[in-house]
Amino acid sequence: MERQKRKTKKLDLSIPVLLGPYVILFLFFIVLPIVIAVILSFTYFNTVETPEFTGLGNYIAVLTQDEVFLKNVLPNTIKFSLIVGPVGYALQFLLAWALAQIQKAPRTILALIFYSPSMTIGVATAVIWKTIFSGDQYGYANFILMRLNLIDKPVQWLQQADYILPIMILVTLWGSMGVGFLAMLSGVMNIDAELYEAGYIDGIKNRFQEILYITIPSMKPQMLFGAVMAIVTTFSTGKVGVDLTGVNPTPQYAGSTMVTHIEDYGFLQYDMGYAAAVSVILLLIIYLVSRVATKLFGEKEDEV
């Protein structure tokens, strides 16, 4: 009996020992910054003087007085998110499903090809896409269009307001095959083949019905993970406009999003309190959209 008690004590201690490093890192790098941001959002803090409590002043200013935020930043963020989020998510699933239908060797190679842009999107943005959309006649886009006689002179792709947001969307979709894509590929690959056989016996007639009634319901955890990662990535990659144009704010605020607005006020204008208020609003938006994704793809017992 005493030996068993000693064993149970050792087992009980192993749990906090194993979870301890993760809990410490989570509290230090996630919880603590969020708490500090919430506190700073109620202050005026210029990074030099002591923070001055202003109550809800920053939030009132964001929602009622900041014309750039209301006319440019918020609409740009909504447009960017509504296109990049759903389209990128759908592309992840369709590519994962398509790769699952081919042999292992080409599937592995193609998966690496699709995944690699997500790891190098920052460098690729500065090197590849800025070269493609360069405003002189040697930019690839201008060169091809001038050769085809579709334009007479080079277009300033990254300086004209009409083109900046569409280019941001294109670049972000190009690099959207991240860990969510790998999770979906794993989910599709691990579905029991007998489910498909039983489905066709029960009346499934084509691949579309197979995806709708078997594939998606069988990989809900991966679908939920992919949805959450797509949401976080969509709202956090709005900085691509600054990477492309080289300035913050972008020309005529055409590519400014909430992420760049936070950077503008926090690190360029040194108004950390205001930047913190915008970041808290962004956090709430991400949380609400994530809750919607959980409702769609989460199991009933997981919903709170």
C-alpha cells in the first residue's frame, strides 16, 4: 500500500512538472502582454512619461473621432478579411483534398511547394512581389502587359490606391497554405476508407456528396484548427501592405489595416495607449470570429 501511494504521488507530480514550462511561457508571452495592453488602453502613454489614466477616452476616440480608422482602416480590414479568410480557407481544404487523391511521392513534393511560401512570405514579399509589381518598365507585370500592348506606359502598382489592396490580397493568398493546410491534409489522409464505401452503399453518388457528407464531418477538429489559424493569420498579416509599399501609412491609406494602424500609433507616433486600445478591439474581433468558427466546426460538447 505504501509503495502504491508513493507511485501515485510521483505520478501526480509529473503532471505539473511536464505542464509547468508551457504554463510559464503561456502566462509570460500571452496572458501578461494581453493584460498590459488592456491596462494601457485606458491611459495616455508616450513610452517616456508615466502613463496617465484617461478612462474610455482612447476607445471613444477610435470609434468616433479617428476618421482614418473609420473611413480607411476598418473598411480595408473588413474587405481584406472577408476575401482572404474564406478564400484562403477554401483553398487550403481543396488543395489538401486534391493532394490526398494522388500518390505519396508527388503529394509530398507538392505539399512542400504549397507550404513553403507561408514560411518565407516576409522575404518573398520584399524580393519577389516588389519586383513583379515594380513601377518601372522592368517590373514583370508592366513588362508583360506592355509586350501584350495592354498598357502604353508603366503602372505604379504599389503607389496607386486602386491597386494596393488587391495586390495585398493576392500576396496573402499566395502565402496562405500554412499549418492549417497541413492539418487539413493530415485530416483527409486519416479518414477511414470504409466510410466512403459505406457512403456509396447508402446512396452517395459523386465526389461532391462524398466531401459534404463524409470528408468534412470526419475531420471537424482539423477544420476547426484550420479555421482558427486562417482567422488569426488573416488579421495579423495586414502588414503586407507596408512591406510592399515600404511606408506606413500606405499611400492614401489604401492598404492600411488595423495591424498597421497599431504600428503607426504605437511605434511611429509613440501613443501606446491609443495603439493598445486598437489592439484590444482587434483582439475582440478575432475572438468573436473564432467563436463563430467554433460554432460551425466544433463539437457540441466543446461549445461553451
